[in-house]
Amino acid sequence: MYSIVYPLIICAVALGAAFLFRRLVMREPMGTERMVEIHTYIREGAYAFMIEEAKVFLFVMLGLSLFLLWLFGWEVGVAFLIGALFSGTAGFIGMDAATQANVRTANAARSGFNKALKVAFSGGSVMGLAVGGLALGGLCLVLLFFRDYFIPTSGSGNKVFISNIPIPFLGNVNLIKGAVIVSAYSMGASLVALFDRVGGGIYTKAADMGADLVGKVEAKIPEDDPRNPATIADNVGDNVGDVGGLGADLLESFVGAIISIIVMLLYLWVGARYAIESNLSDSEILKLLSCLDILNITEPNISDFNLWNLILLSVFIAAGGIIACLIGILFIRFNPGQNPQRILMNGKWVSAGFTILFAGIITYLFPTNMVPFYATALGIISGIAIGFLSEYFTSDHFSPVQRIAKGSQSGPAITVTSGLAVGMESTLFPVLILSAATIISYQLGGLIAVSFSAMGMLSFVVMTVSIDSYGPIADNASGITEMSGLGQDVRERTDRLDSVGNTTAAIGKGFAIGSAAFAALGLFAAYIWSAAGSAEEVRMPNIGLLNVDVGAFVIAGLFVGAMIPYVFSALLIRAVSSTADLMIVEIRRQFREKPGILKGKDVPDYRRCIGITSHAGLKKMFLPAILAIITPFLIGLIFGRWALAGVLVGTLLSCIQLAIQCANSGGAMDNAKKYIEQGHYGGKGSETHAAGVIGDTVGDPLKDTVGPSLDILVKLMCVTSLLFASLFPLKPIFIK
Amino acid sequence: MYSIVYPLIICAVALGAAFLFRRLVMREPMGTERMVEIHTYIREGAYAFMIEEAKVFLFVMLGLSLFLLWLFGWEVGVAFLIGALFSGTAGFIGMDAATQANVRTANAARSGFNKALKVAFSGGSVMGLAVGGLALGGLCLVLLFFRDYFIPTSGSGNKVFISNIPIPFLGNVNLIKGAVIVSAYSMGASLVALFDRVGGGIYTKAADMGADLVGKVEAKIPEDDPRNPATIADNVGDNVGDVGGLGADLLESFVGAIISIIVMLLYLWVGARYAIESNLSDSEILKLLSCLDILNITEPNISDFNLWNLILLSVFIAAGGIIACLIGILFIRFNPGQNPQRILMNGKWVSAGFTILFAGIITYLFPTNMVPFYATALGIISGIAIGFLSEYFTSDHFSPVQRIAKGSQSGPAITVTSGLAVGMESTLFPVLILSAATIISYQLGGLIAVSFSAMGMLSFVVMTVSIDSYGPIADNASGITEMSGLGQDVRERTDRLDSVGNTTAAIGKGFAIGSAAFAALGLFAAYIWSAAGSAEEVRMPNIGLLNVDVGAFVIAGLFVGAMIPYVFSALLIRAVSSTADLMIVEIRRQFREKPGILKGKDVPDYRRCIGITSHAGLKKMFLPAILAIITPFLIGLIFGRWALAGVLVGTLLSCIQLAIQCANSGGAMDNAKKYIEQGHYGGKGSETHAAGVIGDTVGDPLKDTVGPSLDILVKLMCVTSLLFASLFPLKPIFIK
């Protein structure tokens, strides 16, 4: 039964289901001519972005894969390309489905609420299933193609060279190359995620700000008015940033969590074998072997350590999660009269329950103890808890948001200050949950159990992405309804859909950050193993601060690492404002050169606006992207692998806090504004409302550009370090 | 020559000089009757705050010292009280002098600019000299009183109990108690600093916001108008927060840096003696002894390790710094026609130069190699560099501030967003300098050299505090000039004084954060030594992340530690707004009950407003203060000393980044507003200006309450951990 074919079949089933859901969506009619027209604009815009993105991809991905090919061999280059290709495809499928579902959701809302809910959720499910199926499917293909690199050969204690650069180290050349191959696959997926998330984040906010500042403020036309050349770009942005970006983010976390388990297993094998073959002291061997407790492997039967089966265990649990989510999706019944929020959440509970059940059965069937199951279940529960806690800080049912709204009576400065404070406060619970989950899983079975928990948190990724993608589809549907003038009752239905989407989006964002942090911790743990395992001495790695040779570099690394997310965030904010500036110039030009636009007689050139945000957004993200890839690479090469470990820890710590603060500050100020609009403290048009609007505008780039991009930053830095770990010297190159 | 009497004499000289400078200030006339009146109000307000503060002190300090007395013995309780008393006295002397100098500066400005500059700087020097003299003097007294505890006795390898709680550990009971005594002295100083800085920070911003929101917005009276009951509280706040707070902050850093050297020396001695007496392997002995390289002590002459002399070395270098600053202060000549900024900076250069010179001579005369001198000099240079770099991000001569001003044309949301981005960006250089200084000093001589660098950075603290205290005196003088209607030319002179003060304040804030980070790093290093040295095994401590027993707790500790500064900041922001609310209610009550106030016929009850901010500010800071003391204590007791080490590292990392961001975001937005007021982008009264004002108001609590308080948070947490280190178990209490 231990065959990679089974998970591959499950991935194929998931992709088949995605195809069926897409057909289900496509069968729905699109509605009036006006609706089709708007739909076409948005769709064209999304494609325009994807084409711009594809150009950048072609350049970067091919260049990087050639570099990897030269450095590590063709297998690594190919694995990287598969990762990039599959992740890119998932994003494409999801955005395509979202831009088809939005107009059909709006049309379905004309006949009833539940039908619209069903169409929107079906559209989201396409993205969810595509993410799960392609992420795991690609990994299975890599494992299948390069299976030989995951089977130990003899000669595990020899000095080997695995890269083109002659750095020798101890270990089994096969397995270490296997670790590099899966890391390259993960890095391919990460890089696409960076482009989707950062590029999408800059795109969506630059379009939003440009449209508002010229359209609403200068030309005095309402929001979403088709006369505004940037309106379509704004709507496209929702799809690009929220569907494509979030999907790519979670896909990357999912892949990262699984491959961190695989890499640790490979190095555990190398270390254990080395310990037995070499003349280490008893205590050192025991120390190494104690890490294998989780797998119920003790000294006598170390040779029975069937590496391939244990690798398959993680893949099987992930595949079980996909099936569990498919059950959850099919379970959802859109009965009239039921709370729509409840409907979606019930689907989530069912998926989570089945994921736990399947993980238990699979672990039981594999030749190991039950620790992987316990760790996975712990991860699932923690992930759900983190998601729900972020609702407390961003929902207008609770005091944090109401406090911001109340403070807005004293002016915008108080709105922003208390909004920032709420974001800072909101770091408390997610961090405590993450810490508790880390401690418990570590006690269960060391760092590898932490990676199992991370994978658990992400194992029902299909359901999470499906629900999260529903949000922007409903948002777009609401916009299309308004632009097409479909009447009050339709509008009310789509508004209700949208408001459910806002809640699920808040939960989804909290979950994305928490799981990204956990996945990054798993990748970091794999990096530590990898760095230690390929060291001259295969021992328990010691990155103690007082190590005479590297201590200062670890401390300095921590300082620098903690600083990187701040500078990265500043670069993103600057990228958003400079792209918005370009947009403003273009909108003014169109209004000036074609005065008919404002009179409704001329059609504005939407494509040009879309082209500008697409092009500039992708170009402006180069500097942050380079920071994320080059920094760990250069620090590792110059200052050595332990200094880099310090950098990764520092970055992880700052990213978690900053990402939570940005996401929740932004979310809380957004909902405080909506709370005021409901009629509190003066309602729409009051001074309080004006303060709320300013707070919302400050929060927007924080929550939609900075926060989500930080998720990617830390994962990409960890996976880059993992991939190149074996190249980095033990000490800074200039010491001795 | 190795006698504690010499530094004590130098401290007495510094205090004598402070007394003379105060007489110099007092000899100046106070000016018109109106000026005397305003002066009396501000002075009464400052005293009202100090009385409120003294009540809290009495309660907290006596309670804590009784606890320490019970736990560790009377010597520790006494040392703690001396620390608290001397630090409190320094704050009292400084605020007293500042409230005397402000009105005399205003009066001196009537006859000429340079005379006013001289009076203001003389007032600042009182604080500077009091800080230096009392901080080092108190430490010398503690060393003198309890000298026996710094002289090793025999029996260094025995199990001893140093606290009332029966936790035995290896070591020389005398020396370890010595370490606890100096830590208690430092903690006393830290706690006062927390009260001054956090209480002062809440006080000053709550008064400011209350005065503005009712006075300017509701009653439409101008700023600093004597009819506003909160005006005096606002002016008192400048003295409380900027004179008292900054002085206490730097005093604490100064003390912390010196005692971290002393504690490390004590534990080095314990470790080295233990290594020689016990049957450790050669490599382990060498590892321990390698740390002694800095002191040029090798195995043969370990018994010559004259602990007392080496302790005196650090005290002598600090005393040398005080003398160097006195030379610098006396060197300053207020020649007419010279750039006032240049005059003050020249004094700083002279002080820094003499400090380096004296450190070289002292190190040469002591029985050690020159490493302590190199490390001290490195610290001095890094400190100056960090201070100057913060000017780049907060001065309107450079692009960051100008960019914020330009962005303000698009509304307040852009002001705030780009202000936050500038703060984030500004973390780059200070962190790089800190990292480089850490690496270089570590390479010179391990962690103890890092502490010498920290002490170096703070060794010319007298000059730094003198210049920094000049700022708020000039600010107050400017306010008094306006309130007393002294005419245009006097106003211009005090404005020029004030603008010089703004620049020195920006440099001072950057320096305070950088040196606090470095001092905290020194304290953390001492904690690590202390935790390792009092462990069952006296070996090189290993807080490696993969240590099977404590690894997960270190990781979780890092997460939690990095989160604490965010929650702490959120609490502070909430404390400011709720205190401001109380203030608003009181101002409204006065206007309502005494309608004569607004007509200028009735005198408002200034004292009541002052009482409210004093009382509420000090009360509201209890929760953050408890967080800072109780958290490390409880985490250490429950989760053990290595988990706490993780917490301290996490807190240090977040504090550095957040403190720099808050200080520079606030400073940049403040100066962007002033840049607009100079006539750029529409000047005063324009929409751009309104946006700038909102940005300034957002930045205010960040730069004056949150940023500075974070400096204290990290130091207080480190010193608390250091004090109680020996009580904490090696592993979490619930493990095995």
C-alpha cells in the first residue's frame, strides 16, 4: 500500500472535481448585456495582469532554474520549474474561475440568495481544489521522477560534493540531493507566491488609491463608477490580490510544511547512520537517536528505518486532508433560511473532522507510533483557533473595533492611533497559541513533530482556500450588481453575501499568518538540520549564543533579521504610493484628452490603466523580491550558516508580529468605518465618518499589501536558505 | 592606586559642579511679574507630579526591597533602595533645575541669544552632572559598603544557597551574592526609570491631547493660552517626560552597562576557578579560560586574577568619562556669531575625545591587555554614529521628511502611511551599526567586550544628558516667552533656541535607543553567564534551539518575547487616551462651572488638571510596569531559565525595531508638519497642513510615550531576570 500512486490519484480526483465545479459555474447564465460587458472588462484585466506576470516569470524562473541546473544538476532545475509551473497554474485556474463566477453570482442573486451563495462558493472551490491538487500533485511527481534520490545508497559516511562548488561534507550524496530537490520544488512555488502576493498587493492598492484620489476626490464621481478609467483595475485587483495572492500564499505554506518533514527525515537518516558507523561516543549516538523517538525507531533496528515509507506518511496525511475537504465541500447544502456563515463553517468543521480521522487511520497503518497523528491534530486545532481569534479584533461585534469607532469622534489621529494599538494588542493570542502548539508538539517528538503540526494546520487547505476565495467573488458580484443597476433587492442579497465574505476573509487572513509562521518554523527547523547535517561534524547543532566562533554572528544575525521585515514593509509602502502616482497621471490624462468620458459619452481606456498597474506593480516588487532572495544567500555565503540561522529567527519573529499587527490594524479600522456607516456616532457623512475613512485608508495598504507579503517573505527566506544550506561555510569566510 | 575612593571623589566633584551650575542659573533674574507667575505654575506642577510619584515610589520600592531583603538578605534590599533613591534624586535635581532655568532662559533671551543659550545649557548641565555623579556614586557606595562580597573566599566548588529558597548551586557564595547586590542596585535604578519614562510619557501626551482637544477644538482658544486649565500640565509634561524621563533612561543604561561587566567578571572567576579545581576535560577548561583572554589571564596565573582590580577598571573608565564630560562642559564657549548647534556639538566632540583618551590611559595602568580600551572606544564611536543617523530620517533637510510633506498633498492617510514607512526604513542603519559593533567587540574579547562597548557608548552620558535636557528647557522658555508677551525679537531668539533643541533631541533619542539596546545586550549576556554559572554544570551555556530538554521552550520564549513589546505599546497607547479622556472631562467641567475662565476673568484650576494627569498617569502605568517585572519573573520560575533567555532575546529584537520605528516615525511626521508650516506645499492653513497636523498627532504618542518606554521595558526585563536568575530552574518545572 505504500505507493506514491495513491496520493497522485487523489490529486487527480481533486483536479477533476475542480474542473466539474468550474463547469457547474459556467452552466449558470451571465445575465444582462451590461453585466456581460463589465464581466468582460474585469476578465480582460485579469488576463492582462497574468500576461504581464507570465513575462516576468519567464525571465526570472528560467534564469534561476538554469542557475540551479548549473549548481546542483538538472534534476534540481526541473524540480524548481515544476514547483513554479504548478503554483502558477493554480493561480491561473483560480483567477479564471473567480472572474467567471463573479458575474454569475450577481445574476443568480436576481433569483435568490442561496443560489448566489452556491455559485460564489463553487467558484471558490475551483481555486481551493486546484491549490490542493496541484501543490501535492507536483510534489508527488517530483518524488516519483526522482525517487532514486530518496533511497539511501551505501557510503553514507563519505565526503561528497553535491554542488558544482567544491564544498565537501559528510553524508549520503543521494539523500542530500533528494533534500535539495524537494527544497527547489518548494522554492519554485514560493517564488510564484511572492510574485502573486506582493505584485497583487501592490496592484490592488495602487489601483484602489489611484481610482479614489482622482475619481472620487477630483472628478467627484462615485466609487465603482464605470466612467473612472481605473475602476476595472480596482476590481481586477480584488481577484489578483485576494484570490490569486491568498491561494498562492497558502499553497506555499502547504508545500513548505510537507517538504520540511521530508528534508528532516532525510537528514535524520544521514545523521543516524553516521552515528552508528562512526566512532562517536555513546552519549552522542543517543542524542542523535533520541530525535528518532517520534518514529519509534531505536538503535537495534536503525537499518530497518524505511525512509521512503516515512516520506510517504506525510504525503498520505496531506492527501487525506484533500479528500476530507472534498467531503466537506460536497457536504455543504445551501438550504434556504440557514445562516450562510454557519453553512460555510459547518463545511469547515466537517473537513477538519475528517482530516483528523484520516490522519489517525493513515498513521495507524504506517510503521510508526502515533506521534505524527497527535501532532497533526494539534496543528489543525491550533489553526482553527488562531483564525477565530483574529475575528475578535476585527469584527464590529466586539469591543476593539467599537473602541476605534468611538475614538473617531475625537478625530482621525485617534482613529489611526487606536487602530494601530488594536493591531498591536491582537498579537497576544495568536502568539500564545503558536507557542503552546510548538511546545506541545516538540514534547511529543522534537522538531519533526513541529513540522507535522505545521502540516496539520495546512492539511485542510482546500477548504480554507475555497472559503477565502468566496469572499472576493462575492465582493466583485456586489460591485457588478451596483454597476449594472440590478435593483434594490438584488443589491441587498449581494451585500449580504459580501458581508459574510468579510468575516471569512478576516478569519482567513489570521489563519494564513499563523500557518505561514508555523510553516516557516518547520522550514527553519529543516534548515538547522540541513546546516548541521552537512557540517563536518554530524552532531546536534549548537547555535548557542556563546559559541566562541559564531556567537557574535548569531547575535548580529538576529538583529539584522529582525530589521529586514521593517525595511521590506517600507519598500512595499513606497511601491504602492509610487504606482498610485503613475495611475493618477494616467487617469488625469484620459479625462483631459477625452472630455467625453466624464459625460458618459466616451468609453475610458481601461486596458491602459490595467497595463500600468500590472506593469509597474510587477516592476516595483523587484527590489523587495531581491531582498528576500539575495539577503539570505549572501549572508549565508559571507557570514556562514549560523549567522544565517540568526537572521532567519530574527526575520520570523518580526514577520509574525508585524504581519498580525498590519492585518488586524487594517481589518479593525476597515470595520470601524463600516460600524460608523451603520449609523453609530453620527453615521455616514459625519466628522466621525470622515475620521473613519482616513483610518481605513491608512489600514488598507497595511492589511492588503504589507501584512500578507510578510507571510511570503519569511517563508521564501527560509526555503532559499534551506536550498543553498550546503554551500554555506560553517564560519564567516573572513574568520581564520 | 586601585581604590574605589578615586571614582567616588570624581562623583563628588560632578555633584559639586552640578550644584555650582544650579547657582549659576539661580543668579539670573526671572524677569517680569507675569513670567514669575507662569514659572510658579509650572514649578508647582512639576512638584505636584513628583509628590504623586514619591507616593507610588514609597509603596512599590519599600515593598520590593522588603521582598528582596527576605529573599536574599538585607544587603540586597539596601542596594536596591540605594539604586532607587539615587536615580530618583537625579530626576528630582534635574527637573528642579529645568523648571528654574526655563524662565531665566526666557528672560536672558531679552538681552541676547548667546546668554539665553548659556543659561539653558547650564540648566541642562545640572541634570547631566547629577545623572553621572549619582549613578556612579551610588554604585561606588554599594561596592564600598559590601566590598567583602566582591572578594573571593575559599570553597568555590561547594553547593551553596544564596537565597531563602533552597535552590543549591555550585559557586562561590560570596561572589554570587555580590552579583545579586549590584543587580539589585541596577534594578532599583531601572524601576525609577520606568516610572519616570512611562509615567512621564503618559503624563505629557495625555495633558497635550486633553489641552488640544478641548482648548483648541472646542473652545477655539490658541495653544499655550493661559485660559486653558491644561496648559500648565502640558508644559510640566515637557519637563517630566523629556528631562526626567530621558535622564532616568540614560542613567539606567549607564548603570546597566557597568554592572553587566561586574557580574560577568564575578561569574568568570567562579567558572574559571571551578574549571581548575574540578576534573573537567582539558578542552572544557580551555573553553572556559578562552573567555578570559580579554583580561590576558592564562591558566598559570589564574590565581592572580585580581577580581577587585578588574571590577575597578570598569568603574574607573566610567569615572574617566565623567571627568571628560566636565572638561567638555567647561570647554564650551558661547561666542556670539557662532552656530549654536556647532557650539554644543563641539562640546560633545571634546568630551568623547577625552573619554577615549582617559579610557586608554586607565586601561594601560591596569593589569590587563588593551581590549577593554578598544571595546570602549568602539562603543563611543558607534553611539555617536547612531545618533547622527537618526537625524537623517527626522530632519527636514533630507528627503524622508520632505517626502512625507509632499505626500500630505494627497491627504492625511498618505501622511501617516509614509510616516510609518519612514520609521520602518530608519531601522536599517542603527541595526547595522549595532550588529557591526557587536561582531567587532565580540571578536576582540567575547561577550564581556560587548559590555565594555555598551559602557563606552554610555561613558560620556553626562554630556549627552546635558545637551538633551537643554532641549525641553529651550522649549519651555519659548512657551513662557509667548505666554508673557515678550515681543517679536525675544520670541525669535527663543524659537531659534528651540529649533536647535529639536535637532539635539532627535539625535538624543536615537542615541538613547541605540545605547539602551546595547546595554540590554550586555545585561542579557550577564544573565546568560549568571544562568549558566549557577547551573549544576558550570560549562559554556548552550541555549541551542535543538537542545532536547529546553529547545521548544526557547523557541516559544522567542515568540512570546517578541510579542510583549507590542502588547506593552498597545497598553501605553490606551493609557494615554483614557487619561486624556479624564482630562477632557475636567477641562469641560471647569469651563462650565466657571464661565469667567474663558473671558479671562477667572483663573482656571491648573492644579486640578495637574493632579489628574499625575495621578492617572502614574496609576495607568501600573499594568505595563507589572508586565515588565512579573513576566520575566513568572516565566523564569515556571518555564526555567533558558525559556526566559528566549523571551529576553525576543523582547530585545522587537524593542529595538519598534522603538526606532516609533521614535523616527513620530519625529519625521513632526518635522514634516513644520516643513509645511515653513510655506511648502501651501503652508499654514492649507489642506496639506491639516494633513500634516494629523500625522503629527498620530506620531506624538509613538515618539514621546511608546518609543522611549520600550527602551526601559527591555532593560528592566533583563535586569529583573539577572537579579533572580539563580532562583530559576534549569528546565520547566513540569518537565520530569
